[in-house]
Amino acid sequence: MAHLFKPLIADPRWPHFAIEYQYYIADKKLADVAAVSFGESLNFYRARLGPAWWGVGLQAGVFAIFDLDARSQDLVNADYFVAATGDFRYDALSALMRVFHQSSHLGDEFLVRNRVKRVNLSYEGVDLKLSYDFLGDVLRVYGGGGHLFDRDPSELKPGMLQWGVEFRSPWPGEAAKVRPIAAVDVQNREQNGWVSDVSVRAGVEFKGLWSGRDLQVLVEYFRGKSPNGQFYLQKIDYIGLGMHFHF
């Protein structure tokens, strides 16, 4: 069953199955990193509302990074995400609302080897995103915002914004099995003074390549505050290459 609100290609924290190699540029602790994610968006119920569709469901995901330069490729951090979702679509307009929880955990070997002080990062939140497709599925723009509550540490500021654009090549056509794609995702958080965290991805999408899943092979660039758990105050800059699977 196709999603009413399509996955965000360049969002570093969109729940899906992926494996990536990332090279951290001029970072004091990390250089060669493996990033993996396990997750999906599931629809439990869908119905018509006049000419529109709406549904409810669940998102869940685990996002982990590993230090490939450590002797045992230490787990650095794992983030656990779960959300109740409500989505909506009318023609080219779609929307997604989520009430979510995220908690983060450092890897034991990384913690011992680096003597890092652990921060018990955990929060709940609510967000809303709107999306509009132009020229069929060739161009997509989206934007929205959210608010965190029940935050630990309590001084974590609650406001956040997200917006972006996605491009799927009109050549060789919507029915083609292989298409070039590109996307930019920008996130701004009150915690970071509303400075932009920018994620850029580009590559090719293979439709229904593996067990009905779409495979995206993407090069990527990220610059901004880290999305990885308690490192949210650290600025990172990396390039990468990944494989991403979507229903």
C-alpha cells in the first residue's frame, strides 16, 4: 500500500532500511563511519474523505553509527524512534502529523574507550509537515515544524522547523525502472539558534528492485549539528555513499 505522505529522501532521520559509509571531515573523534537504520512507516487504516484520502499508522526506526577505525568497529550511538502518525492526501497535496518519542544510547565500548560523559537524551514531540508535488512526481516541496515536550535534559529547547525540495528526473518517464533523483533537506532548531542543518543527497532510484522495495543509491553531504543522540551540540561535516530501501 503506497504511502499518502511519501518518504523524505534527504531527511537523516526518516525511518527506513539503509546502510551508509560516511567520512567525517576534520572531526576530532571520528573519520570513517558506518551508519545503519532499520525502520518503516506502516498504515493501519485508510479511508476516503470526499475526494481525499486519510489514514493512521505507525513509524518506528533505529539509527546507529559505528566507528570503523576502532579495533572492534565500536558502536558509537543508537537512537530509537517511534511515532503514531496521521496522514492525508488530496491530489498533489499531502500532510503528515506525528506524535513521537526518541531516546538515545551510547555504545559501551565507545563510552569506555573515550571516557565520554553520558547524557540521557530522551524526549517526546509533535510535528506536522505539508508537501506538494509539481509536474506529477518530478518536483516536490515540503515544510513544517514541531515542538518537543517531556525533554531530558530539561534545558533542551523545544522548537524545530523542517523544509526541503526533491527532484525526480522526468527522463526516462514515470514508468521507468531507473531514474536520477536529488533532494535537499534543511532543519532548524531553537536549541541551535535556528542555524540550518543541511542534508543533500543525489543518485539513482531503482523501482521495485528487491522484493517490491525501491532501492536508492545516493551520494550525500551533511553539514550542521549532529543528529546522533547526545552529540546534538557538536557540529559535523561529512560526505557519504549509501543504499536506501523503501516500500
